[in-house]
Amino acid sequence: MTNLNQAAGNPEARVVPRANDDTIYRPFFIAGIATVLSLGCVWGAINLLAIGLNQNFNTISYSWILAHGHAMVFGFVGFFIMGFAYQVFPRFKQTNLWRPRFACSSLPLMVAGIALQTVAHLIVPSKSALPLELLAATLQLASVITFGLAIVKTLRQANKPEVYDRFVYAALAWFVVAAIANPIIFKLFELPGSREQLLFNLATFNIPYRDVQLLGIAIVMILGVSLRFLPHAYGLREPSRAWRNFLFWGVNGALVVGATSFIAGMTGHNHWLLSLQWLSTVLLLAIALGVPRQFRLFAPVPESKNDRGLKFIRAAHVWFIAATAMLVFVPVYNFGIYMPVTGSHIPFSHAFFGAYRHAITVGFIMMMIVGVSSKIVPTLSGVDLRRAASLWPTFILLNLGNAMRVTFQIATDFTPNAFPIMGVSGFIEVVGLSLWAYELVRNMRVRLENKKREPAVDVRPLTPTPLQSLRN
């Protein structure tokens, strides 16, 4: 049986009692799968198909889009981050999760909050929508605080500071910021008072809020944990100390400067501040280009470490570069292509920016989740990765669907014939995700069957490395 002790390159181990939380990630991962195959990608694919058939982005209620987007970030991404953190961080630190039952209460709180917020979006403009949203937002904030407190306590009780710790703290802080801003955004976007006010609110606050969710919560966490995970899981190069410092301050600085300068520039009609926001996107592109170079991500890896997850991780970083390059290209596209060709008087293409956002969410964030989970779940379940399904159909379908969505959504600026092709791209991704979800759940069931037959044992390394003891 291949496990992460072997993957980390140190099979030396001793037998100790098994921890009670050795499967603590499972309900969170299952909740994430359920979310992405309902309110997440499935609902998004239905919305996209309707847009494609009607050849109009305004076909779908904006409330549906908001509900779908929120479920993807707080639900799909949030659940996988929580489950991964609860399972892996204590192993990285060779300690126990602080108050596991308290930590696990973050799951029902978030499930209830997302469900209630979805209803609140659907019943707008009912007078009950805002009170229901406030209740939903309170539950989700409580979930985020519970999660954050459990992780902070766990890391601190270990008294073992590591390079990725500050990334984790920063991502947790951004998670809290997003949870606090959630009901404010609901009021601004769902109950603005007038169409003119809605357009202003969307133009001013939508981009910064989504950046906090995607860059702050997901990407800061992914980049930080990768510093610990990738070198030991795949034998990649350890990034330099200078790069780690640049990475931390660069991505968080780009988010702070970008969000504040954009809001200030839009509210004050200051084009110089908007230019400052654009410079922050250049910094993000530099980060996206530098990460694979620092890890030597595309260099050959030892055969024993080359598993099915690596192709997803490599593809994710290609999409990260593509997405940030698109972001840098936004003003060039808007002023140099979109306005002259279409005759628009508004220097903003919703199609192009939406394509960028899909490239970053599905191309980078989702691809990283699929890749990392495809490695750790079989390992935690005692499944030999060499005998696990390759997931090539998932890999091909996700990349194909994402490429179709990005290219043909941009093409809708110039021809209505692109709408139908864009419209079916979501279901291609759904099929790929369904195959991955089935495989993940099947691996988890192997663990349940093994537990019925095996004695309670735990394998922990005498000289621990970050991925050793993940299985335990």
C-alpha cells in the first residue's frame, strides 16, 4: 500500500494509537462535492446553457448568478479548504487538532448559511429576503470564525513555526473579511433601490469583493500550502527564502492595493488610482510566472512520485498564468479591441472579464483542488495510487470545457454564433467533475471497509516531514 510516508521519502515509522480524527476531512469533502454538483457547477452550467440558447447574458436573473457564485466560493472552495486544513495541518505540525468537535461545528453552520442565503437570493425582492440573508450571513460568519479559531489554536499549540503559516493566517483573515462583507454585498447588489444605483454598485464593488474571495481566501491558501506540499509530495525544488517573502507580500499587497485603489478610483473618478490597480495585476502575473519556475514544476520528477494528481497541478499553473495575463490585458482589450470593433461607448467587456474569472476559478483553483484531493484521498484511504484510476477523462474534460468557455465567451463580443458553443461548455466540465467525484467517494468507501477489518493503528515518522503521517 502506497502512503504519504513513502511519498515523502522516509518510510521509517513507529506504531502508535490511531487518532480519532483520521477521517475528519471526509464530511467536508463530501459537502464540497455535493455543492459543486448542485448549486455550483451544475446550476452554473444550466444558467450558461440558457444564456447560450438565448444569445443574451441578461437572460438569467442576476440573483441566480450571485447565489451560484457564492455557493462555489463559500461552499465548494470553502469546504475543501476546511477539510484539508483540519486533516493535514495537525499532521504537518505533529500535533492534534484543537477541539475537534468544536472545529467540526463549522460544517453544519456553513451548510445552513449557504442554503438560507440561496433562498434569500431567490426570493428577492421580497421583504423577507434581507432578514433571511442576515441570518444566513451570521451563520456563515460563525462558521468561518470557528474554522479560523480551530486552525490558529492548532498551529500555535504545536509551537512549530513554518514558512506557510503566515499564508494560512492571511487566508483566514481574508475569509473573515469576505464573510463580514457578504451581507453588505447582498444589500448593494440585490436591494440597491434603483437600476442606476445597482450599476454603480456593481461597477465599484463587484471586482474588489470577488478578488477578496478568490485571491484572498483561495489563492493565498493554495500558494502558501504549496510551499510545504509540493516539494515533499513530488520531490520539487524548495523555493528560495527571497521568493517566499516576495510571494507573501506580493499577492497580499496586490490584493490590498488593487481593491482599495479600484474602489477609490471608481468613487472618485480618478483614473490614476485605476492605473495603480492595473499595476497590481502586473504583480499577480509576475507571481504566476514565478511559481512554477521556483518549484521547477515542469521538470521530470522521480517515477515513484509521479502520480495522477501532478498533471492537474501543472495544468492549474498554466491556467494561472493565462488568467493573470488576461487580467493584465483587460484595458488593452477594452480600449484597443472591444470599443473600436463593437462601437461600445463603455470601456468594459463583461464577456472578457467573465472569461478571465472562469479561467482563474475553474482553471487554477478548481484544478488545484482536484489535483491535490486526487492524491491525498487515496493515500488517506489506503489505496495504492499506482492502481488508482488515472482520471485522464476528468483532466481532458475540465481543460476542454474551460478552454471552450474562455475562448467562446470572449468571441460573443463579436459574433452571436459563439453563444451556443459557450453554452454547452459548462456541461462538459460537469461530466468531468462527476467522474472525479465518483472516484473520490469510492476511495473514501475503501477506507470505511478497511476500518471494519483492520486494528486501530497509526503510522507516524520518527523524523517527520510535512506529508508523513497524513494517512494517520
